[in-house]
Amino acid sequence: MKKASYFQSIIIFAIVLLTIVCFLQSGFFAEAVTESSAPAGNPQTHEPASGDDSTGGLVPCNNKCTLCHFLIGLQNIFKYLMGLLFVATMFFVTVNGTLMMVSLGSKKIVGQVKTALGLCLKGFLLFFICWVIITGILKTLGYKQIGNWWQFECDTTQAEPPPAPPTPPAPTPTEKKCNSIGGICRIWHPTMEGQTKCEDGEQPREDYKCPNSGEICCTEKINGECADVAAMTQKVINNYMTTQFGLPYGGNVHCWSTTNAAYTLSGLPSIGNLRWKPWDGDRSSIQPGDVMQTSRHTFLVLYNGATSSAIPGGLIGVNPDGLTYNIKRAQREGTPLRIIHIADVVCTNK
Amino acid sequence: MSLKKIFIVTGIVVALAFLAIVFFISPQKEKIVLQEQNENQENAMPAALPSETESSGNLENVEKARKIFENISRETVSDKTKKEGSKRIDFKNQKGSPIPLSDFEKALGVEVYPKLREYLSNGYQVFYCPGMGEKKELGVFLQYNMEKIYVGFTYEVLEMMTGWENTILPNLHTVLFPGIDFSEDNLNQKIEFRDGKYRYAEIYLPGGDKGSINYDAIEYGIIVAVSPSCLDKVHPYYESVESN
């Protein structure tokens, strides 16, 4: 009886020890995976257990949990159990082997050791057979990478807008800045009452703020009926940044499609149905929201001289110096530039 | 346990172990073969170029880059390349990760002009166009880090390139003219770049032959090649163009 209780306490102690070891191992493993994960800013395909919201636990998320995190959780549990199985098997084989050596031929202990070893091997064999069966089925079905069938890649990001590029920031509705719509801030003071606030060909836009007090925002006069051009420009650019920016170039995603999407998603007609005008060569006539085209390339004009960009083999993005580059490129290629002014489109639509 | 049972169990265990080994090894092999195929594959368009995050200074990367370039120099020009007009090669290591530009530089003794280097990402490709006979006209594409581009960069990069012109031959000769053994005098010859369709300079190769270096600063990077016709051929792969 004494020997039996001694044996049981060893087993209980071993199980507790193993659980602690495996939890430590799991934590260390999760940490290692997190460290090796791709940094933010890279294409958002994650290895499991990576991501900003990672907790290092079995389900690696706090608040921004997606279905992918759930799957990663299942995968981590599987990995954890697999680790536990190997460690437990090795441990019990060692413990039982040692017990057998020190049993001094005691039939009872030898019998218990044999039972324990048998159970150990049965458990391990069961796992092994299951693993072979699954691998075999996958192989038969034609899966190629079956060496790690329990691992998968999925997108842990939620359907959030892609990160905005460093420049140029699109103004939010609460921050209507004069320069965001290509306006000029002109000095005006109440004592100048009666004088025109802006110069000829310009119109005041009091809903857009200037950096200094005593200044008023002046934009090119378009048409009294087309005051919402700035809002539409903002909408088009926001749509480009939120739906097209970051898409991988190729197939149906290219310079024309992404520019067109920014227009159509804003409720404007397709750029294929709009009237292109030859660009007059006056750079100041190009406004954010306009679309330009050479014989081979189409781009959306963004703020501060930036344009949409589509890197072959890369991602849809923003070229901060795109306007200068594309004008130069058209000159180099000897092809005329055409333009669609967003102001014309909005006014025509009205 | 009877001897019969022991034999049966041993047989099953051996069979299972054999199956496990086969299933474990064969996918690994397929993976390696796929990787090699990808490396040798002619890219329909430039592959996704490496990010800034790769660690550099890896000896394995340096060795791998050297091997990839040796393969480029040795391989025969395929009919597909002849038909397409050029072949563009990504440099990836055993794991399939892009080899950083700094490792590529170390591998081939290349030195990119430091001022320009500041504005480059780790994205680059070596390309070649079929030349006379079975010769290859080589070139290299260096991709900008678009996050570092600023208003006015289009013009300033041209100044940077002008600054590189004096040393571009010694800096890039191992990539542009891999089979040619340049002497010190050959490498330090005075070369004068001129404006043409692309910026170009004629150079004297050992043995009295003439060659040229041509480059173009495009929207996403710099292309350098040994012939203007090769620049023409690779342009569509590196510039945004309308989809057909």
C-alpha cells in the first residue's frame, strides 16, 4: 500500500510539473513568434499569433478580435497539446524507466510501470496514427504543403482603412484647412469692410480656416452654383485613400481602375464617360481631385503636388512628388497630358 | 505478449514510421523545388519588392546573392526571354525572403552612391535583355523608398545621379559587365554622360571594345542598363501603365 501511494504522488507531482513546464514553454513560444512577426506597415498577411493586438496567449487578441484570431487560437491549442504530448511521453517513459531500474524486481512496481508505459505508448501511437491519417488524406486530395497542415495564414486585421501615407494628410471634415483645397489665405480685417476679400477671379471660402487670424481663405472662382467642389474633392481623395490605397497592383487593379474607383465610389460618373480636356500647360489650373492622363498612365491629383501611384508588382499608393514627375514624364515621352477637372464634373452634375 | 503479436506491432510501427517520414520529407522537398523554380522563373512583372525590414549583413544572403548572380551570368537566354525582350530577377534567400540591398552590394562588390542610397528601399532587381548572339545586356533597377520622396525629388534625384556618374562604372561594373576583367585604368577612365533619350555615356572596355552605360530616373526608382534598347524593353515593367 505504501509503495502504491508513493507511486501515485510521483505521478501527481509529474503532472503538475509538466503543466508548469508546458505553460512556460507556451508563453516563451508565443513571445518568440511575436518577435518574429512582420512589423506594422508591411502587407497585412500575418503569421499566426502576430499583430498589434497580440496578447501572447492562446487566442492572441484583446479587443480587435476577428475570426482569424479564433482560428489562431485553435491552432495554438493544437500546438500546445502537441508539445504537451511529446514532453509528457518522454517524461513518463523516463520516469517509468527509472522506476523499473530501482524496483529491485518488485512485481507490483514492474506491473504498474508496464501499465503506465503501455498507456503512454498507446496515447502516443493514437496521436501518431491520427496525424498520419490526416496527412495521408490531405496528400491524396492533392495538397502540396502538408508538412505543416496545422499551420495557416490569415488576415488578422479588421476591415479598417489602410494607414494613411506620411504625406499628404487628407483633411477631416472638422479640420477644413484653406490649403487643403488649394486656397490662398489673404489678409482681411473688419476695417476693410466694403473692400473685396479676395482678388479678381477668386471667391472667399469662410468655411475653410487659415492658419493666422485676420486671414481669409480665397479659392479660384468656379461658379456660384458649385460651392461643394471642395467637399466632393475631399470625398474622392478620401475614397482613394480608404478603398484603393494599399491594394496590390496587378490584374484589374492598376492606375486607371483605382482612379476611376475613387470617382465612382464618390457618386461621380466613371472617368471613362467624362470629357477629357487637353491640359493647357498651366500648373496652377491643376487642382486636387482632378484626374490626369498621359497616353499610358492615369493618375488622381491629391493635395500638395502628390498624385496616386501604382507601382508595378507593388502596391497602389501615393507619390508625394507625383505631379512634377508625371508632367516631366509626359514631356519626356512627348505625349500630351489630358485632364478632367473635378470642378467641371461637379458643376455639370448639378 | 506472444511473439506473433510482437511481430505484428513491430510491422505496424515500422510501416507508420515509414509513411510519416515519406509524408514529412516529400512536402519539404516540394517546397525547396518550388522555391528554386521561383528563383529561376522569369517574372511576368517585377515581383513584390523587398521591404525595409530585412536584416542585412547575413553571410548566407551574401553567398546566395552571389550564386543567383552567377546563375544569371551562366544561364542561356531562353526563347521566352527572347520573345519578351527581357528577364527580371529577384534576389531571394533560401527561405524565400528578399535579400537586402546591402547584402547584394557585398556579394557583388557593388556600391550605390551614398546620397542616392538614402532614398532607396531594399527593393532591387537585376535584369537582362538578349543581346547579339547569346550575349546578355545586363542592368539593375533600384527602387525608391516612397516614404522618403518629397516635393521636388524628381529634379533632385537627377542631381544625385549626376554626382554618381563619375564613379558609376567602378561601382556597378560587376553587375553590368560581369564577364569582363577591368584593369584599374579601365575602371577609372573618364566618362562623360550626355543627354539623349536616356542619360548615357560611352565607355571603353578592355580590349578596345566600346560599351555604354545608360540610366533613367523613373517614378519608383532608377534603372541602369548597358544599352538604351534594353532600357526601352524594361521600362513597361517598372512604370505604371494602363492595363491592356
